[in-house]
Amino acid sequence: MDGMVDAKMLITLGGILFSVAGAAAVGKMQIKAILLSLVDMEKRMRAFDRLVDGLDVETQKQEQRINILAKMSDPEIKRRDTILIATLEADVRFLKIETERLVKQHNGSHPPVSNVRTAE
């Protein structure tokens, strides 16, 4: 009987080893498929990452442009610029009047000036 038990045990052990080897082969194939899927997902994530980075840069550029436009439209800056322009226009009007006065004073031509210089 010991021989029979030994044969049964060997057959059982052989069956168990065969089952374990089959399960290992199936597991190995599944791991390989999971790794391939993981590599594909990583490639896609990197592509999405690049896309998001590009969109972030574009968003920052648009935000900067909007901030510049907002500063240009600031009421305080508009008021300051208006006052500055009004002051410049008043100065130009004054300078025109003074220029015309000086031109009339000399009848449109400057009197001759002597070349002799005297030390005083």
C-alpha cells in the first residue's frame, strides 16, 4: 500500500505542480499585458501633460495681456493722462503766443548784431 500511496502522492504532486506552473504562465502573461497597458497609459499621460503645460502658458500670456489692458483703462491713470495732456496743450498755446509776440517785435527779422565783442 505504501507503493500506491506513493504513486497517488506523486500523481497529486505532479497535478499540483502542473496547476502551479499553468497558473504562473497565465499570471506571467497577465502581468505582461498589464505592463503594456501601463506603458500606453504613461505615454498618454505624458501627452496630456504637455497639452496642459501648453494651455497653462497660453493662459498666463492671456492673463498678462488682460492685466496690461486693465492697467491702461484704470480711471486714475486716465485722469492723470488727461491732466498731463491738458497741461501740455496749455503750454503749447502759451509758447505759440510768445513766439508770435517775439516775431512781431522784430517785424519778422532780427536786427543785425555786431561781430565785435567787448569785455565788461
